Amino acid sequence: RDKYGVRLVWINNGADVINYLNNAPNRRHMKVGGFEYFGHSNKYCWTFDYSNEILGASKAFLHERDLKGIKRGVFSRQAFCKSWGCHSGESFVKAFKKATGVDMIGAIGKTDYSKTYLMILPTLSSQGGRWTS
């Protein structure tokens, strides 16, 4: 992170993501130019963990119904936004566009992270899968 000048921001839930997007230092003058999510998702939400309290479920997530909490104008007009999680192009990206006015690319189908250790970005793994916005 130091080598690339990246500031790591820890989050616990979707509200933390929205709060950071809306209220980061200098947000009024410094718009978000790039926003990518690498992690688990389904067609309606990003899931930040698989809970050890609820079998097969997540207690930390950002649901598409919560996206309306993102202030319009947070993103630059030319912002590049992409969700690399499974199925996010099936509903989530449409809700993101409606909430923010900015396009987001998402997957129709599953994504495969198995080669990311080789510095290869996730790929589509479902038959007929595609990227959409």
C-alpha cells in the first residue's frame, strides 16, 4: 500500500462503504474516479463475509436497496466502476446506476478468482456469462 500510495479503509458493513463514499476527506472537491469491488456477491448485494454465525449467509453486506444512500455527485462523470463479483450484473449494477447516475460493469453469471494469485483478474466462468452495464 505504501509503494503505490494507496490508503486502506477498513469496513464492517454496507453503511461503512456508503459513509466513506459520501464523507471521505475532500469528497466535495475530490470525486471518485474509479470504484471496483473484488469479492463475493449475488444479484442483489455484495457480501463482505460468510458469517460463522449464520450458515451460508453474510451479516456484512451492501444491498442494492441501500445504494440510494450514496449522494449523487460523489462520482466523477467519467468514473470507471466495476463489480467483479458473481451475478452482480443481473440486478445490482442497474440499481447502482439508478442511485448514482454512473454506469457500473457487472457479471451475468459466475466469476472465477482461481488465477488471481498469478495476477490475472477474475474471469467469467458460467456458460453464456458476460459483462454488462
